[in-house]
Amino acid sequence: MANHKSAEKRIRSNKTKRENNRYQGRTVRNAVKTIRTTDDQAEVSKTLPEVVSRIDKLAKKGVIHKNKAANLKSKLMKKVKPAAENI
């Protein structure tokens, strides 16, 4: 257990930050899953920039690793690229 006020505050702030990181990570995972399962290419191309931006923010904050972010973005781009070639 914490012996100092600053340690108690750190415990509280860490809990809050952890909850926020988990929420943001879950939101991004749901958005990626939606893009992967959607067949409507117009919707995919519309939501892709926002999802990529969120992925970059999570990587910048250290919620996910930068290589994981790169892999996620790469896989999403592969999904969008064939659609752009068919237009």
C-alpha cells in the first residue's frame, strides 16, 4: 500500500489513464473490425483516414507499439487499394 500522498495520487491517476487507454484501444479495435468486415467501399474509404489517425495517436501515446500500428495501417490499406483500382 502507498505510504505517501504523492504515491496515492499516482495510483489514482494511473487507474484513470489505464481506463482511458483501454477505452481508446477498444474503440480503435472496433473501428478496424468494422472496416475489415464492411463490403461498402465508399464507407471504407470515408472512415479510413479517421481510423488511421486514431491508430497513429495510440502509437504516439504508447498505448500500442509503433510496429503494430504500422501493421494495422498496412492491412487496412490493402483492403482499400483494390477498391480504388476498380473505380
